[in-house]
Amino acid sequence: MKKTRWNLMRVSLLCAALSCHLSFAQQWTFTPHPVQGQLYMLEPANTNGNVGVMVGEDGVLLVDSHFQPAVPQLLEEVAALTDEDIKFLVNTHIHPDHIGGNSLFADYGVTIVAHDLVRVQMLKELRVPRRGGTFFPMPDPGSRPVLTYTDAISFHLNGEEVQVFHAPPAHTGGDSFVYFTGSDVLHLGDVFRTNMYPIVDHYNGGSFLGMIEAMGLAIGMAGPDTKVIPGHGQEPSDRQGMIDYQNLLFSLRDRVQEFVDRGASVEQMLAARPTEDLDARWGGVPSWTAVDLLPIIFQELTR
Ligand SMILES: [Zn+2]
């Protein structure tokens, strides 16, 4: 029996021990999207973090682990794609919907890899910017990456090089970009999201202006056939999708800059609703709207 299936049984037993109910399990469903080459994207029904899956004869590499209760379903989704075991898990950043499954995967012998800062950020209580700053308990010690890197690290796996490298401070200060060189697929974590306004986590080293720079770096790497997995969003994207998103960032910056140049206050800027025409497309998630984002841009532009 393949270890993944064995793991699946273990998780099912664990789930039974935790009295998981069917209705509880149902909210942790994923839609698998073939991306390109050896890559798949698992899109959760709850719109939290997408999971990247690289399959191949050497084993599976996952990008992000969603929330812990989703792990049984994640294992099932991976088992539907391949008989091979999960060998590595790369965390793109510290947020709970990207690291939540870590300790279960570690229990199964999966090696967890992340930027140095992610491990440091795991050593204390977490604060994330939604709803004015939401606290999460310190992730349990089993969640911590056992391999961390400073600038870049490469995997040589499944016949291609997988480059993991530190992005400029953007969504957080510890964002990793992952480029699958043979499959020509980029996973940008939450630096790139296609379902809502960008989240800049200033509690954890994020920067709006850095996000523009980080997107420029990704666009510069991408060719006409490159596919891109967003941290959140319903479909894999591409170079043009990243250009459109960077244009949104430029537009947000320029609109806020006008108020800064005029000597307006943050309150005056918000009262003028400078993104009214964009809010229907990008501001539909109540826990993070233009009212949350624009003051962060204002603050950076007046620094
Ligand atoms: Zn995030």
C-alpha cells in the first residue's frame, strides 16, 4: 500500500477521533485544476489559500498546506492525481490558511521548507490584518519548517528544477515565489490574488510598494506560455493576468498619491471614495476592502 493511502487512513482515524462530522468535512472540498506540465492547483470551495501540487515519479511537492481540517481532503485529492508519496511542502508565507496543515504533513514525514522569516514568525502568536488585525495562537512546534533559506533554494525533482526564492517584501516580509522551470509554472502565493484587493500584511513585514516590485519581478520572469497559480482565485492565470493585476496596483498607488500631493488626510481620502469604480470587482470581501487597503498605501507614500 502506498504511504499516501496509508496516511489517508491515519488521518481518517484521527478525524474520527476528533469527531469530524460529514457536514464539517464538506466545507473542506477542493476543485482540482490541471495547470501545465506536472502542476495542478487545488482550489478550495471556501476561497482560502490555493494549494499547488507537483506530481512526478520522484514524489509530490506541495505548495502550501491550507488549514489543518482540510488535510484529509487534500490527501484524497493528491491520491487521485498520483500514487507517489508527498515528499516536500513549501510554504509561501506565514498565514494560517497556508501553513495550517503543516504539522500533520510533518507527522507523515513530509519535509517542510520556507523562507527564514516564516520560521521566526511561527515562534509567537500571529496577527494578520483582516478585520482590523486578527490574532491566531502560535502555530504548534510541529508546523515549523525544518529547512529554511535566505535568498533562494532549488529542488531537483521529477526531471526539472524547482526554484524557490525570496520575493521583495510584498504580501508579507517572508514571501516565497516558486518557479517550476520545466513545467513553466509560477506559484506566487498571496502576492498575486485574483479574487479581491491585495492584502498587505504590515504586521508581518508586507509592503504595498514592494508588491508592485515583486509583481514586476514575476512578470519579467514569465514568458508567453507561463502559467501562474495565484494564492487565491478560481483559475490559474498567466503573464497577461499578472500585468493586469500590476496595473491595478499602479492605479491604486496613483489615486492615493493624488490625495497625498494635495495634502489631504486619510479621512478625506476615504470620504472621497477614490476607488468607487473598482470596488465592485475587487472590494467584495467585507473583511478586506478599500477602507482597509488605502490607508496602508497612503502611509507608505507619506513615509
Ligand atoms: Zn496570505
